[in-house]
Amino acid sequence: MEFELKRTYRPSGTNGALWYDGSLICHTIELPWKDNEVNISCIPEGRYLLEKRITHERGFHLILKSVPERSWILIHPANDAQIELEGCIAPVMELTGIGKGIRSSEAMDRLLEVFEEAQEKQNHIYITIKEKSAMNILERVKKPTPKLFRKLRTVGLVLAAAGGAILGAPIALPAGLITVAGYLTVGASVLTAVSQVTVEDEEKIPPLPEIKNKGDASPR
């Protein structure tokens, strides 16, 4: 078992989701990808050894070993990648924008707890960094629909029913009304279809099970 960071790249920054053993631990923020240029780019995708370390400035945090053409790549708290990071990875509990997030210290504590539990089971802990793959049809169907689009879907169904009722009326109706009903039905069908395939893409972070206190995590 190892950590897995699934990235979503944007021109102004990189957001990610950090997983371990099938469970989402936290979100992450990084600099954008700029060909691995020092201080202005996130690091390359790959598999890296993770180690825990402590400094007076940052307290407990993690370091990625043997990153190509980079050094001192850490996982440490930060809330704005463009301002606070030079290639490192910052855990956050909630994303607020591209390369931005909040409750980073809380996410770091959570990550350290999982890391310490992993250390009890294996000597070497690795992290694999890769781009998040696009959802397939089955994954998209299983994803929840945002609240706004659930309402739009309901409106679409109502309008489609109204249009269908007019078109199927047993009595002769004005041509103009029939035309409007046709447009109404088509538009409602499109609205319903778009609402149905719109999903919440951001994963929800579940609570961790209670973990015994290791006694070595200082406030960050």
C-alpha cells in the first residue's frame, strides 16, 4: 500500500487529491507544471520515497526523496501555492481555487497520522504522483448531481411533460401553440440531459477513524 496523488493541472496552479489504501486523506495544492523549472514548477509525475522529518520552522512534515533535478521537495502546510510554495506540495482540507485551499494545518496533521499508521506496517512508504484520469460512464453515473442541476433537471422534466401534453392533445390547437410546444419539449429534453450528466467532481473527505496519540505531533 502506498500514497497516491491524483493531480488536475491548470495554467495557474495544480490541485490534487491525496489517497491512501483507497481512502481520500486530503486535497493538495501545488504550482502549475512548467517543465520542472526550479521554484516555479510542480515536480514531475512519478513514484517517490516518503520520509518524515522535523525542523524548528515547520515542525513535523514529509519529504520526497530523489526527485529528478529538484531538492528539498516537502509536503508542508500552505494555503496559496503561488505565494508560499516553490515546488513543494501543500495538503488542504478544502480547495478554494486553483492552487488555493484552507485548513492546511489540519490536513497536515491528518496526513501525518495516516503516515505513522503506515509505518507500523511497512518500512518504506512511497507516493505515486499522476494525472487524474477522466471519469468513465459508470463513474459519472455514480457521482452525485449538484443541487442546482437537480433543480434544473426537475424543471426540465416538468417542461417536457407540459410540451408533450400540448402536442398530444386530442383537440385541434393553433399552429403557433404547437410550434411553441415543440420547442419547449426539445429545450426541456436538452436541459434534463445536461443536468443529468453534470456531477460533483470534488471528492468528499471522510472522517478518519480514531487513532491513538503518538505523542510527537506538534501544532502547525
